Amino acid sequence: MDTSRLFTAALQLQEPWRLESVDFRDAGDGRRELHITIGFEAGARFRCPEAGCGQAACPVHDRRERVWRHLNIFQYKAFIHAGMPRVMCPEHGVRTVPAPWARPGSGFTLLFEAWAVEMARHLLVSTLAEQIDETDTRLWRLIAHYVDEARRLEDYCVLSSRGLLFVQCFPAV
Ligand SMILES: [Zn+2]
């Protein structure tokens, strides 16, 4: 398996996304980083991201360059770069296509976030930040997102008579 196919499989890229390049860059402090660039086929069309919109093949209007931190690959910090397409929907106008590998607005990939949230259960965030050479502010922001999301899935309406203990939690409907 060549490098391109290996990375395409590891990142689970599906059409029209494709691997464009993988290269090492100097991080400026003597260390090297792995930079993975993802693109899409010329002429590719995308579904309108607006909820409930049935437009499945909108043409690309333009692209916005984005970068996400990904899981380390061996000892190297890894980043994913992509020119994210904005599509022209006949109903909704120009809309940004979300990256399949990241949460909208996040600077990390979903795989990185899942790993960081799991690690944060076992380590102080400051320790984790130091170990992975990341700012604790960015880590706290992503952890806060998942804590808020978990809270939304719970309903704290049933409390004990003392109001101190959570007796039962129901999934939110
Ligand atoms: Zn639309």
C-alpha cells in the first residue's frame, strides 16, 4: 500500500474528498510536524448543509483555507489542511460545507477531540496540555463543549427532598 492510499484509508476519506499531499514542515523550534492536505475532485458538488434542504448537488462557489490539529502520528504533531468549499444553494445562497472530520468551529479533528476528552478524564488539563504541546485554553474550550453537550442530554428535574442528590436522570427528549 502506498503512502497516499494508507493515509486515505486511515483518515477514512470518501469521495469527493481525497488526499492531496503529506509533507514534513519545520515547526521553527527544531521539531518537525506532519502536514496533511485534503482536497476534492474538480467539479465536485456537495449537499447544501442547511437542515432539511434537499439540494444534494450544489456547485462550489469558493473555498476557505482551514487547518485542524489531528492526532499525533508517531512522534510528530499532525495537522490537516483543506480548502473548505462554500456552495451556492439555489434556495439558501452561499453556505459552508462542514468538514466530515471536524466539528464546525473547532480547530481540532473529531478523532483528536475524542482522544483529548478521554485523556482529560485521567489527567489534569494543564498536564495534558504540556504533554501534547497544546494550550490549555484550547483544550478547556473543547472539553467545555462536550461537558455542555452531556449536560443537555440529562434532565436534573428529579431531586431528593433535600435538593442535594441527583436521584434520577432522564434523557432529554
Ligand atoms: Zn439549501
